[in-house]
Amino acid sequence: MAKRISFVVPVFRNSGSLEPTHNRIKDLFLRLGYEGEIVFVNDGSDDNSQKELEALHQKDSNVKVISFSRNFGQVAAITAGFRAATGDCALLMSADLQDPIEKAEEMIRTWESGGEIAICFRSEREDGFFARITSAFFYRLIKVALPKMPEGGFDFLLLDRKVLVEYNKLDERNRFFQGDILWLGFNVTFIPYSRQKRTIGKSQWSFSKKLKYFIDGLLNTSYIPIRLMSVFGLVTALTGFLYALLIVYERTIQKVPFSGWAPIMILILIIGGIIMLMLGIIGEYLWRSYDESRKRPLYIIDKKLGDF
């Protein structure tokens, strides 16, 4: 029996690029001789995306559509797509035409050779200066906790069915998708590529979403923030103790009267800021614990099209 490939494509305000994405994938199936399905997950788009997806489903029975009741985020859309995928492998691809289909073919060839996870990472990207700088800063921090993380990050990848089953067992909120994939282990093949410039529509990856993902990545991948708090607290306490000894020495031995309103205020402001920062980090951990305890679903499906 011929192996089957599932393409998972998250959709959020991708009107205009869905049909070209579908055509690229169908051409790849024909070229490689594979049977396949395309699972589009509409993450609460408020443009014409849903109508375009319904038209694609009417035209192609191998197109499946999952529509959320509202926007739940990219990770929720990816998770829903992976859970619905029925192929011997699942390939995650964006709907903005920035991922070259040739690299999808290379990942499939890697999988045919026994690879379990194939990851295309962004060695170059035709994005704006600010996007490149913030991305480089973020992934260099994440590499401290996840040494295998490529500096450009990734969201264009292939998972073997065995890996997909294990990924689908994960049931968490506020997730860091890339960290989850690397945490699974298995055999990983990294393939560099240049992320192409977007020609249709504009990115919905806003600064607030990037900031949340940055926090999720930092807190979910390791205990480093808590450990840094402990180390920083210890250093601050030792510095304060040494400074107190210096004041006592100057006052009792050198007979120098202690004076200076400015140094006191500086110390109060610095220590107060450090305490507030630490409380904020603890608050982030507490919120995540509370969010997990509520056991709310990661997403809510409004409509399905296709054979699920």
C-alpha cells in the first residue's frame, strides 16, 4: 500500500494565498506519486479565508477543513491539525507562501530514508530589520535551555507517524511548540532554507503575540528564570551585606558620618525593581499552573469539512 502524507496548514487571515498553497501541495503529490491530504485549520479568520477553504474542499475531496469558533492561536491550530492528520507522516507548512515547496520535497526524501523528524530552519529570511533582530535575540536566549534549537527557529517541518502519536499525547496550554518538538527526542534532521518574502497579505504575527511566545518559550523550556532569580537574589544580598559592613567600618573606625540621600534612594529603587521583576516571573509561573488546573480545551471547533 502506498504511503500517505498529510499536510497541515494553519490559516489566519490568509485570504488570497490559500489556492496557490493548495496548488503547490497538489503538484508535489503528483510529482512524487504520493497519496495525500491537506488539513487546513482556520484559526478564527475574519476575512474571506473560510469561503476560500470551503471552495477548495468542494473542488478537492482530499482537502479537510477545521474551523475554530474564534482565534485560539497558532499552536492550537497546529495541534488540531496534527490530531486530525491520518497520514504516515505529517508535514507542517504555512499558508503565506513563504515556505518553498522544494524543501518539503527534501524533507519527504529524508523521511523516506528513515528520518523521524525533518526540520527546515530559517538560516536567512527576507523580513524587515526589526523582525530579524528580535528573532535572533529570542532564539539565542532559547538556545541556553535548548542547545539543539537552530538560531533562526522553525515552523516548517515533517513528523513521522510514530513521532506524531507522541506529540498528540501532550495536553498543555501556553505551549512552546518548537520546544515540544525538540523535547520529544527521536532522530532530527535539520535542513537550512531562506524564508521567502511575503507577497500576498501581511503578517499577523504581531509584537504582542511575539512577546507572549517569547515568555512561553523562556518559561516552558527550563527552570533558568527561577535559577537566575535565586542567583541574583543571593548576589544582591551579599552586595548589601558588604555595603552595610563598609558603612559600619566608616562610621566606627574612620569616624566618617554616613550621609547622602541619593545613594539610599538609588538602592531602594534598584532593589524594589528587582523584587517586582521577581514577583512578575513568579506570577507567570502561578498563572500557568492555574491555567492548567482549569482544564479548559485548547481550542473549540465550530465546523469540520471532510472525512474525519
